[in-house]
Amino acid sequence: MSRTIIATDNAPKAIGPYSQAVQVGNTIYTSGQIPLDPSTGEMIGGDITAQARRVFENLRAVIEAAGASFDDVARVGIYLTDLGNFAAVNAVMAEYFREPYPARSTIGVASLPRGAQVEVDLVLVRG
């Protein structure tokens, strides 16, 4: 099965040797997004709510570049440096998803690239 690389200038460029997303068949795998401003490549300021919104906006840009939407998301992976931010990230996630919700894992981690408080990746299935 062939792979299609998904890329857009509306989301931050990869900061390592990876693609923003890869489609294999009907499945799209996004790389993790942290709260980088796509126009500058720099971390945004603000609290966990602002950071989570930036992450989901970055993900929206990537999945729209693939011709998909949040309705196609089957799984969400969330990585938090402070699990005390769980409720705040839930509130932001609820702005982007509607029932029936995708499956999800939320994992506490010691640190994330560039000092981010949150990182999110997605698996989408189309058709």
C-alpha cells in the first residue's frame, strides 16, 4: 500500500525528521503537534488553554490539508507535562469534537519539546 505525505504551510514545519502527517489507505496518522505558531515556528505564550487551542488549530490545518476533518478522527493521543491540566484540555477538546467522540489516551510525561505543556497526535479514518 502506498503512503502519501500530507504537508501544509498553515501548520508548523516539522522540527525533526518526520512529516506533518502520512496517509496509508484510508488512514491518516498525524505527527504530534505542540503549540508552535505556524508563521514564526516559535512557541506561543499563554496558559494551557491557549496552548491546547493552538495545538488543535495546528492539527485542523494538517487534517484539512488531507481533505479530512475532526469528524474523521478515530483516536486522539494527548501528552501533558502536568495531569492537573486534564480538565482544561478536555474543555478545549470539546470545542473541536462532537459525539460520538473518538477514542483517546492521555499520558503524563516529564517534558515535551521546546517546553510545551501539551502535545496531541491523531489517527483518522476516512470513508
